[in-house]
Amino acid sequence: MNILADSDRSLVRGTLLFVILAGIIIWLYFTFISAIQASDFQRYYFAAVQAQLGNSFIKPYKLPATSVELHYVYPPITVFLFYPFSYFSPWSTALAIQTVLNLIISIGLAILTIKYIQTQGVEIDRIDKFLISGAFFVGPHAVMTYTQGQVTYYMALALALGYLSLERAEDTQAGVYFAFPAILKIFPALFGLWLLRKKSWKGVLSASLTGISAITLSVIIFGVEMHRRYVEYILTSRSRVNNYQGGLDPNIPLVTPNRLISNVFPEAPSIIFGILPLIIAGAVIAYIYNTDAVTRAPIVVFLVTAISVILATPSYPNYLLMIYFPLVSSMYLFPQLRRMLCLGFVIISVSVGPGEVEAVLDLLMLPSILESAVLSVATPVLTFISPGMLGLTIILLGSMLFATKGNLKRVTKN
């Protein structure tokens, strides 16, 4: 077994500890400052209720006894995933069950990550295992997922299982795993590029058949009209291209290169904000797929793939859970990348906008002149680039730099 040097182990441990503390701080923020009401989970829950009543759920509908309107944003077939929750009332009880499931999955992902690192010949002790588990269990993006009752952990687990199945030459099984997030959220279909690059034709076939079967079944059950409305909504309101006109609001927590582009070129045509991220992500993937890192360091290339998929579409910070498995694994496996990966992980864990900064400053009751000074610096900076975008950029640059140099080597013994 290979052993990390003390300085390397301290860097990785310090990073994971920071991630855990950042998650606890965000949990405290959500608990005592923010007024988040798990609107995403309510979207799932009440869509399932509407579906069981035979009502259309691919349209805005009001929450019971409120004026809040929700819109189900997933392919209609996925509503069956939330049917079991709808049998629990009130919805907060169902949310508690969803939270428990997410907690269980978080530990499962941590165990998969630990075992993968160990199978690659790296020795990690109890402290490392505890910190890795803590990052998955209570990291900032985990807390975001819990508080909104989201399904991001389901996707992260499926992607990790897909990667591991492909490494074991279980191509058909890998295809099914990769298809699941695509059925749920559409944009993870871009992970099919990984199957193509690995020349997993059975995996491609399996993923394609799984996806086509799900779509066909969905149309049979819910009809063409509901799917037409779904596609229309996804291509218009859900595309968010209108958010970029005049510059993306710094308090909209999207992780996207469009934040910088829209504020530098506020009058750019809307189509630019839909196409340019895809071009950037495609260029990054094409570049690293043509290096020999695909065979020497596949987990690093998978990490780059995951980040590129996130950046290709306007993603919220909780989706960064999808990179935890390859990111933490790469931190332990590749010493040349370690500093940049750790730095990037720290930065993406500080998911704040001007609104959060102001709320915290108000809580601290600082003098108004000091609060204004801090906001006068924080607001312009966060207008042009979010911590999530900055951290991912650092991770990407580090990965591509070492892939270019051709010196991605495993850890060695002291």
C-alpha cells in the first residue's frame, strides 16, 4: 500500500475539515437566518399528489393554503419516483424521510470513495475515513441538498456506480447507472461522452435503450400533450437565458461561465448564453480526452467530465455533489494535482452571494461604515464570478495542466 507524506496528508485533511466546517456554518445559516422552505421537495411531493388525482402537473400549480406557485421541472415519468412520499402527510413528514434517505446515500458514497482509493493502492487511516465521510455527510453541498429535499445525491450515487461498473468491465450495468440521472434531469445525458470515450459500446447501447424506454413509457402513460408542454417549458422559462440580459444577478446562485460573460457583455444576444457554455465545455472535454490521461488517470478525466457537464448548463451549487467522488479520490491519488484540487475544493465550499454576506454582516451587528466597506468589495467581485465557478476553474486548470505535461503519477511511498 502507498502512504501519503505527512505534509500531503495534512493538506488533504485540512481541506476536508474546512469542507465539514463550511457545511456546518451553512446549516446554521439556513436554520437561523434563511427562510428556505424546501420548495424543491414540495415541488416533487405535490406533483405526485396531482398525478395521483389525475391532474396535469407539468404546469404552475399553487401549494395548498398558500399563494406559492410551483412547476414540476422533470420529465413526467419521473413523478413515479416521488409517489411513495405522497402517502405521508403532511409533506414535512415526507421531507424527513427524504432527508434520512439522503443521509444514508451520503455515507454510501463516502464508503464507495474510501474503497476506491484503497483499491488504487493508497492507505488511509481512521481519521481520513472520518473526514471523507464527514465531507459527504455534512459538506456545504450536502446541506443544500438536505434543506431543499433535493435528489442530487441520487444522481451522484448513480454516476459513481456507473464509473465503478465501467472500470470493472460491467458495461451494460454502467449504461443503466449513467442513464438514471439523464432520465431525471436531462443534462447528465452529457455523461454519455464518457461512455463513448471509453469505447463502451455495450454501455452506450444500454444507456440509450434505458433512456428511450423511459421516454416511450412516459408518453404512453401521460400523453403527447403533457410532454409538449414540458419541452416548451424547458426550452423557454427553464432555460434561464433571460436571466443573463443586462448581467446575471449576483444573488442568483448559478454556477456558470455566463455570470462573467453576461456582465462583461450585458447586451449580448440570448442565444450566446445558451451556446457558449456548451462550446467551452465541449472544448475542455475534447482536449483532455485526447491526452493519455484517459488511460493513466481515468478518475481525473472523469472529474473534468463531471465539471464540464455542470458548466455546460446553468447549475445550482448543490449539483457540485456530483464531483465529490472523483474529486476526493483524485486528491488522495495524485500528488501533483493535490494543491490545486484542495484549493478548488475549499473555494467551491464557500457558496455565498452578496445577499448572504449582507445577512451575516447584519447578524454580527458591525458598524454600518464597515458593513458598507465589505459589501462595496464583495458585491462587485461576486457579480463577475461566484466561488463555485472560481473553484471549478482552478480544478479544471490543474487537471488539464498535468494532463498536458503527461506526468500524472500515483502517490509513492515515503
